[in-house]
Amino acid sequence: MFRVTNAAKTELQNRLNSSDKNSLMIRLQMRKSCFLKVKLTLEDLIQPNDTEVILDGLHFIIDQGECHYFNHKTLDFLPDTTGYKQFEVLN
């Protein structure tokens, strides 16, 4: 479905390790603003309309209505020049 860069894998694993929850799944969704940006949350339940994707031991959940945003894309973690860090979906 999609690829995950090493930078994104490292940041995701850091977030999972520092979470005070027993969350095992990473929810990916798109923020609906003037720019499509990735919103990432840690969750422990799958909803009935979710698709589960397991890549390199990381469990992702994506609403079925948003899967097309991630299809054949790459999830990356990019710090910008101001120090702001974010996940992005790249072609």
C-alpha cells in the first residue's frame, strides 16, 4: 500500500516507546485544511471502517475512506529549517 522511510520508522518507534499508553497502532489520517498534511495518533482500538496495514513491525490503521491518500506513496519524517518536524506523504 505505502512505504515508510527509515527516518519515519525511527520517529514512529520513538513515539511508541515514549507513549504512556499501551497503544500498538498508529492511526494515519489527512488533515483537511488548505494543505493536505498527515495527522498521526496512537490508538489501541480498530474501528469497523478501518484498514490495518503492518509494515516492518509497525501497525497502522487508516479509515477506508482515506486509504487512497496513502496508496503507492511514501510516509516520511522531515524536520524543516525552523526545527518544526512533521510527517509527510510523498509521491
